[in-house]
Amino acid sequence: MSFPVWFIQTVQARLDEVSTRLERQSEPRQAFEQERKAFQALFASIDIARKPEFQYWEDKLSLKHSLLYESLYLQGLKDGMQLANAVATSSVLSD
């Protein structure tokens, strides 16, 4: 079973909208800012032997991704429940 193009486009638009909103929220934004600063500190010098800075940046990147994926999952769960409710309600009304 394949989904109609309009459905795929609608889901993608919703994903883009939620991702943009999440990046503007305080907790993910703080994680994004920490990751960006850690990345800049890592490459502020060419000396790659600065392994602690690399590990620090890698930890912040992992945290940022975890927060983003958790938020996307929860929003997808909410959207799925709303969609299931709408479909169930419309099928009950049509019977």
C-alpha cells in the first residue's frame, strides 16, 4: 500500500513545521547553542590533539540530537493520536 502524494507532502510539511518550532524553543535551543559553542571551541585551533574539546563537543551534539528526536517523537505521537481520533470519529458519524 502506498500513500497518496498529498498525504506524504502534508506529513513532510508538518515535520518541517514542528522541527522549526522545536529549534526555537528554549530547551532545544539551549542545547543547540551549547553544541555550536563546543564545535567552535573545538576548531578554534588547528591542534587536533585537543581531544577533551572534541569529546565535549561530541557530548553536546549527542544531547542536541536526543532532545530533538525526543520532541519529534512526542509530537508525532500526539499528531498520530489526533489523526486516529479524527478517523474514528468520522467513521462513527458516517455509520
